[in-house]
Amino acid sequence: MANQGALSDLTVLDLTRVLAGPFCTMMLADMGANVIKIEQAGKGDDTRHMGPFKNGESAYYMNLNRNKRGMTLNLKDPRGKEIFLEMVKKADIVTENFRPGTMEKLGIGYEDLKKVNPGIIYAAISGFGHTGPYKMRPGYDIIAQAMSGLMSTTGWPGGEPTRTGTAMGDVLAGLSSAIGILAAVNSRRTTGEGQKVDVALVDSSVASLEIINMIYLVEGRVPERIGNRYESTYPYDSFKAADGSLVIGAGNDKLWQNLCNVMGQPELAERTEYLHVKDRVHKHEELKPIIEKWTAEYTVDEILEMLNGAGVPCAPIMSIDKIVEDPHIAGNREMFVKTEHPVAGDLTVTGSHIKLTGTPASIRTPSPLLGQHNEEILENTLGFDKEKVAELKKDGVL
């Protein structure tokens, strides 16, 4: 029997749009879940209208919504709400990322849904969560990065607080939501009861700051922007070579010794002021030019060969054009996958980063066209006939 994925027994009703929610349900779909993406009729997910585009189709949307079936539904229409509640009875999970209270106003919040299906797992992603004084504030990735401390510690000393190069607040919330959903699924196996999974973009970003939080909580020091250096060990930084830049992560005393040996300066490792991790962190301003004087004499590739041979973690600083050609990342790890879309045609999307040996994640189908599976879903799930579906579409319910 062909692999159906580790989550092939789960049905997800996906009301999410843009990034955090779709990233969560993308992972579930890649691992085999039956994800039904429910969009607003005539408009769809906001990202359908965001570039880059291929043959008029949004690559942003296509990447995040592969492996999902798509339908449209007007949840403000009583018939749309009724259809949704009937689908909830047969589903395992509902995901949404509206502002708190929106689903309740429609009569389909968690308390409403668990009345028709006590086992339903309801996952809500929002900017600030469903509790607390900020819960009604709108939230985007940049808000999460600003209010979590992530921006305050990203960038160079003396420079402006900097947003990370991608929407990490959204991605972290999507990952957190997927983990919360799977935890709730496991809990339901023993209790028979579903529950609400409440994930905030800000919380997810705060959780990611690990050592930044602890420095302040333990030492009372507010961490500042330190470029590519790491607060807890050194050398763990970027360095200039003769033809570019690379990073070196000599994260413990043994690796520091190995680095000094490769540099031809074994005596550095024995100097009292550089002997242990805490010493090197304290003396990082002295150490960087010493190491960079050595790296400047060689090309990036030459340094990588020497350091990898000595077991010292290091890497070139790569741009996406190099990454998509990399034999390990793109080749062996299959982090870029060729697909075929009915409108866009040939399209390469980002592969699944979760590797399961028995039930591997895979990209089986392209993202749906708007309302593509209305008829199929309503006929197979609720027993509607084609005439009923046509009537609902004519009346603006679909």
C-alpha cells in the first residue's frame, strides 16, 4: 500500500489565511492529513493576490497550500454556517487565525463547535492570544518581532533594531500550533475529549529568545544587538575570508583548541585569558581580529576544508541561488521539490523539513484553485447532489 502519510487519519478544516496558519496546516497536509482549506468566495486567501506570480498564480499561496483541497464558504450566511457545523461533526481539527471573538460572533467559536463534536481540536492563532489585555490588538509578524524582543537583539551594535530576513514570528507560531495540535490529538486518544489550542505570535517569538530571556532574568542585563556573535560562547561569529565571508562555531573548549591548531597558533588555546568559554566571551573583541587575520589569508573554500577536516563547525554564508543548487540541502535532503500546477505549470516549492523514515512527508497535489473541490467535498462529505451545490453557488453561499 502506498504511503498515505503519518496523519492520514486526521481531517482538518482550515480557515486560516496568509502565513502562520497555512504554514501549520501545510505541515499537517505534507504528513498526510486531509486538509480542507475553506476560503471566502470570490476572493480567497489574501496571499492569492501577493507575489511573486507565475502565470497569474501566487507562488506565495501555492507553496503554503499544496496537498490541501479547497472550497469556498460564506460563514455569514446561515446555510454556510450550517454546512460548516455539519463538516465539523466529521472533522478532527479546526484551525483559524482571525482576531479573537470573530468566530464567536459567527456562532462557530470553540464552545459552539464542541457542542456538535466534543472531540474537536480547535487551534487558534492570533497576534496576542485569546486571553489578556492585548488580545484584541491586530497582530502581524512584524508586531511579534517588535514586542517579543527579537528585533531589539537583531542587528549590529549601534544600529537600528532589525526585523529578521523572513517572517519568523509567523513561522514560529505555525510550528507551535502544529505541535499543540498533535499534543491535543494524543491527549484525545486517552481522554476522548478535544480542546482548544491557543497560540500567539508574540508568545512564540518570546519563547524563541531562550538565552536572551535568561540573561536578563538571571543577570539583570538587557541584551543588545551584537551582530552575528552569540551571547554564550566564542568564537561563534562571522569572519571575512579572502573572497567572501563564513561563520565559525567553535562552541566549546575542545573546538577552540582544534581551531587554534588549524590556525597554527596552538598557544592561543593555552592562554589564561582565552582558556574557557566564559573567558573567550569576555574577550571576544580581542579574539575576532586575531581569527580574522588568519581567515583573510585564505578563500572560504580553503578555510572550510581545513576546519571541517579538524571537526570545527563552519559554513559559508550562502544566498538562495547557491542553496537551491547545493547537493546536500537541495539534493539529498530534498528541500526543493518540483511540482506541476494546473495554471502555473512547472513549479518548484519548498520541501518538507520533517523527515520520517516509515511514513515520509511528501508533496502529492498542488495548491487548489479557488473553490476547486466544492462539489467533491460537499458530495462526498455531506451527500449533497450537483443541483444543491449549484444552487448554493448561485446564492453566494459558496
